[in-house]
Amino acid sequence: MTGIKEKIREKIIRNRWGGQTLVSLYISVLSGIVLALQYNPAEPFYSTATLELVVPYGAFWRALHYYSSQAFFLLLLCHLAVIIYQKDTSFHRIPWIRLTASVPVAILLLFTGYVLRGDATGEAAGAIAEHIALSIPIFGKPLNALLFDIMANGMLKVYVNHLIGLMVLGGICVWPHLRRYTASFQQHIFLVFSLLALSIVFLTPMEPDKIGLTHITGPWFFLGLQELLRYIPPFWAGAVVPAMLLGALFLLPKQEHKRRLTLFFIVAWMLGYAILTWISYNR
């Protein structure tokens, strides 16, 4: 009986994190649709500034999209951590890889959102991402042409990927998994009101061009990679090192002794990345 109660409690905890993640995603998508109707990829910075200054309630919708997207990503990581901690990784290998692939897709969604701002942070992040993609042997040029291609097409491909391509890819990754979780706004009313309050009180960051500066910080989740680029070539910093973490997640073994080694590597990787992020933030 105690074992049954424990399993029910663990399921409730997983559902709580999973449901909050979905609610944040729904709010992000709905607010993103409102912003997309006003955004022009040919003039990214002007469009963003117009949303803030001219469009009625534009600053609120932009803030709601920003904070709900951040919440979605952080809650997704917490949800994944809870699943791993509870050893609920009994999926077959292919479904597990598909599920964990939602993490890099979510990172790309957040990243392309930063790039679309067209401000100093967005331009710097876009340029760095394009150089990293082009540094990958053989697949670099096709990958860059698919995801970014900013130097040739401006924000057009980034905009299309942010609205359609990455959303469809993320849906493919998690769709069979969504049946396990509920995403009622009433069940997570505190989260909804918290996001609304944040969006009303705090404006979304936006940085105009900073002439003369030699260091522009990118998105918060990009700072560790940005710092790593100072020490090793772009291919290793931007492709190999992140791929090591993803590979560990994709191939997380079920055997206890191997699992502990893999989890130790994941924790060590995250700790190292946090240190690099702190160094970059304080430059």
C-alpha cells in the first residue's frame, strides 16, 4: 500500500511540472501570435521598438511572451530533472531520444526569439550562431542555410523557423508524451497570475546598438558558450561540447552503475557551464 501511495505521489509531482510547462508554452504561443501579427522581419529592431512604443498594450504582450517563454524552458528542465531523479526513464530508446530532443529544440526557440529582437544582443547572438554553424564540417553550410542564413536573408528564415519550423519539430518530439499530462489553466492559476504580474510590472529587455563596446553579452543561457568561444575554436565550443551533453541525455543507460557515471558527467557539465556563465556575466 505504501508503494502504491509513493507511486501516486511521484506521478502527481511529474504531472505538476509537466502541466506547468505546458501552461507556460500555451501562454507563450498565444502571446507570440499577437506579436507575430505586428512584426516585420525586414525591419526587426524597428518592429520591436514599435511594439513597445506604438502598438496598444504591445509592451505587455511582448513581456508576456518573454517571461512565459523563459518559464517554459526552465520548467521543462525541471520536469526532465524530476523524471531522471525518479528514474522514470523506462521508455524505449527511440521515444526517449525523441523526448529529450525537445530540450535543444526549446533552446533554439528561445535563441531565435532573442535574435528576432534585432537589438545589440540579438545581432551579436545571431552572428555568433551563424559562425558556429558554418564551422561544422560538411553539414555546416546546409545547417546554416536551414536555420539562420542571416547574412544572406536577414531575419526571414529565423522568423519562419521560430513561428513554424521549430514549433512543428517540438510538437513531433513531445506529442505522444502529452497524453500523460494535463494542462488546465485553473490547476496552475498561481503560475498564470505570476506571469501576468511579471508582464505588467517588468518590461522586456531591449538593448540598442552599443558603439565602441568590445563585449556584448548574449542571452543568459548562451553566456557559457560565448565564454567558451574565447578559449577553443567555434566547432568545438559550439558543436562538440553541447553535443556531449545531449549524447549523455540521449543514451542515458538503465543499468545503475553506468547510469551513475552518466549522471555524474551531466552534473559536472552543468556545473562547468554555470561557472563559464558566471565569468561571462561579470565581464
